[in-house]
Amino acid sequence: MISCYSDICAMRHPKEGAAFVAAQKSEIPVINAGDGGHQHPTQTLTDLMTVRSLKGVSAT
């Protein structure tokens, strides 16, 4: 269904392997933006920025 609206899909899901399953069924490319315990590589940077802005803690 999503292939009717988009040329590509970035998917983040709490269940490990969900993006892989979606990619097998999809007619468009599916990018794994994080699944289960596999967080997106930029998640750490986002978390550090949040801690810094909320707590005033240095991100370094």
C-alpha cells in the first residue's frame, strides 16, 4: 500500500527483524531506521542532545 504513496520507506519498529520482513514484501526499498535492540546510529546523538538540553549536562 505504501508504495502507492512513496518511492522509499524508512521504518523504525520495536520488533527486531520487522524492517527485513517488510522489505521482503515491499515493492519499494525499505531502510531499517532501527528495530528492536538495534538503534539507529544517530539515536545516541539525539539522546545526548536531549540530556544536555533538559539537564544542562555536557554532551562530551
